[in-house]
Amino acid sequence: MTFLSKEQTQKNASVAPVLSQRGRAGMELLGSIQNYSSGQLRSLAKQQFESQLSANLATSSIEGSPTQQARRQLVKWREHAESLSSYRYERFIQRYVAEDVYCRGIPAVEEQRDTFERLASTSLPKHPQGSLQLDPSLDVPRYYDGVEWHLEPGGYDGYDLYGALFTYVAGPCVFKYGGYAAVAHGEDITRHRVDVVSQLKKSSYARVYEPGCGGFSTLAAVHNVFPQAELVGCDLSPLLLTNGHIHAERVGVKVTFKQRDARETGEPDAAFDAVIMYALLHEMPPDAGVAALREAFRILQPGGEIVISDPPPFRAVPAFNAVLLDWDTKHRGEPFFSAVGHFNWSECLQDIGFADVDEYALGPDQYPWVTRGVKPE
């Protein structure tokens, strides 16, 4: 999905459709609820969780391997959290907002459908700088097919104007407050992308690849930091790729978008000097993530870098935050959150052959969490 920064939002204000009073008011109400839930209720729930945690779990003993112990410990933390009315209330509101974004947002967009459609269809120049390569014959992985990611009805391609919904409606009205998934309250995910891209160590790059790009947002950040770099991105979703192509052309940035599987990009060996993976690995099972990282290693030049940003592993966050991340698995259309939360991508990169591997957090609640490495010369 594509979110615009504050600067991009202002730049696109002249072309953004104006919602009806009803549509705007409904979305702004959701934004206020989201802001209150993540900004105040969550703090209360966390305080109660931590003040009672030791007493509730002091007599518990957990057996098994380290992995089994971690999983069983998380179950006990979750049971403790669910015993607290403040936690249950805050989670109820999170689920309500996560669903109602579409229940209110889609009708708001439909009221202005003609305008949104004109915006999408007329925004491309006659001679685009970049390109869009769709492959209708691409086999969709079983783990991806049929999932309503983030509770989006029909999944990423379930509604033709999802791009407009996120860019001009849900983004500026609701998600701007942060406080969802791994994003802390008050945090700006468009700023996160620039911060993550800035973790690349060199001052310039010739060619940068983003597997699972989901649109233009992260590649826009790459362009902001490394304006001379050639940009290539792939994704499974034709709708996300099309939306990304439209936005890139509108702001005059040359990007090659390809409908490809991140595990088999079709790119030549050693074709890129940097790979960015932003919020991709948690949207596939760990074995698929490992395959995508092996593919990234293959297409990187010797000396090329990889920078990954995903929700932090459970081992890196306090117990309460681990419970919140685990909650998304069943309640916010994130089927692989828990499996990936127990996985160690730093060790995986080393096993694949990357060197100089490190991992660290850039912001509050250990997010964005960065893992990076270098393909040896």
C-alpha cells in the first residue's frame, strides 16, 4: 500500500478528491478513536500488565527447548493480558478501527468514484519515465492467496480503489496517528522509511532493488536519500504495483515495477548493489522469507548490502509489546506475525553467507527494527 509523507500530501492536495462531509467526518472519528486508544488506553493497560505480571507468573515454570520456552512464555503473557479489562477494551477498539477503516472508507471513496478514477487514469504522462511489467500467468504462492491482509476485504487486490483509500483517506485521517501493529503512537511510517533507507552504509548506489515493494512508498524514500540510484521493485499484487507506478510517474521518479515472486525475481546474478526489504518478511512464512533472502543474496553484487526492516522479534521487546504483536496474528489479518516474531533473521543472514550482520532498533517500542548485512567481496 502507498502512504504519502506530509510533504507529498501537500504537493498532491490540488489533485486529491475532496470527501463528502459525511465521509470525512466518519474517517476523522476513527482517527480520534485510534489516537485515544493507542495514546491513552494502551498506556493504562501496559501499566496494569506490568504491575501485576510478576505476581501472576512468579510460580510458573516452563520446560522444553529455548524455542518452546519462548512460545509457552508468550502464551502465559497473553493469558495474563487477557485477564485485564483495560487490555481487552483497548484491543476491542483496535479491532473496531481496523475493520471500520474499510466499512467507512470504501463508501467514502465510492461517493467520489468518478473523481478517484479520473485521478488514477489521467495521472500518467504520455511518455512515462519508468515502466510497469505485469505477469497474469504468475503463480500466486499458497501462503498469499486468499488472505485478507490487514483485514482488507478481498485482500490487496480485492477493491480497485484501495490505493486511493490508503493514500487520500485512511492515511491522512487515521494512520497518521500511529499506534497500530508495530508502529508506536505518534510515529510517522513515511519518516520510518527514510530512516531505514539511511541505514545503507555508502554515500551512493547505482542500482537498488526492493522485493515485495507493495507500491512506491519505500522506493520514494530510496530516491530521496539516493536520487541517482536506478530503482527496481517487485510484488505479487498487480493493483499495488499499478498504484505505485502511478505515484512514481506523478512525482517524476523513474521506477521499474515488476510482478514477480520475491523468491524468484528473474533478475541476473549480481545485478544490484543494494536490496531493501521493508515490512515484507512478516507477510510470508519463515521458510518463504529465507528463500527471499537467498534470492537477494544471489542478485547482489559482491560488496552489496541488504537492509531489512520488519516488526521487532519477541525477544527484543518487553512482554506487553510482545503480546500486542502476537495479537495481530489472529485479529488484524497478519497470519505470520507470530511465526516470524520467534524467528532470528540475523542468524539467517549469516547462515546464507552475509557478513557484517547486525540488528538494532531505530525508534520507540524497538521499531523500526533493522537487520542488515553485506555480501562478501
